[in-house]
Amino acid sequence: MLNLFLGLIIFISLIFLFLGLKRKSRLTIFFSVIAFIAPLLYLGFRHWIILLPLVPSISFVVSDLVIKKRNSAQK
């Protein structure tokens, strides 16, 4: 049941990631990456709680890079 719930969170976060890319919203990309990485840490690592503080920083970097790359491609 937990794996189904985490899979649903990953699916919803991917939807929000594409919406954030379409609208160029850093905040939407930020929260979708957080929602994507947190279940992956739980499913992928045994001691995932150690890596949990990295989730916001990783998602901020990803959202910043994606927006910069998208903006430079449009110019």
C-alpha cells in the first residue's frame, strides 16, 4: 500500500513538473522535484533519512537550471 501511494506521488509530481516547465514557474518545478525525490529516496536507499536535507537544495538547483536553460533557448 505504501509503494502504491509513493508511486502516485511520483506520478503527480511529474505532472506538476511538466506544468511548471510549460508555465516557466520555478516554484512549481521546485515543489514537484521535492515530491519526486523524496519517495525515490525512501524506495531507493536503506538509510534515506540522512539524505533528506539534500532534497530542497537539489530541487532548487534543478528548477534554476531548467528555467535558465529554457530562457536561453528562447532568445
